[in-house]
Amino acid sequence: MVAFGQSASMDIPNQSGTGIALFVVGALLFVPGLTLGDELLSYGTLVVAAMLLTVGTYLFGTSGSDRPV
């Protein structure tokens, strides 16, 4: 049983959690970027999505104490 104020989820470090969040947001931004067509907004959305995926992957990959893969 979990007491009030305690979490039953896994313990995720801040850097790893931030990386996962950026990865998910970046992946979700690809959907409107690919469906908008040939507009400047779609290209901008795809660039932002790619940057968020890159930074999220880097943060998640380097969050451990071991050598990054």
C-alpha cells in the first residue's frame, strides 16, 4: 500500500525524465508536420520535432552513470 504523498511509480532521474518527455513531444510533433502539406509551418514543425527528438535522445542516453551507448 502506498502512503499519502508517496508515488508508486519507478524512480526516474530528472535528466532521464526530461529526455523522455522531449522525445514524446518531438514524436507527437511529427504528426501535424507530416500532414500539413507544403507549407512553411510544416517545415518549421518538422525542424522543431527533430531537434526535440535529438535533445531528448541525448539526455536520456547520457543520464546513466555508465558509458552512453
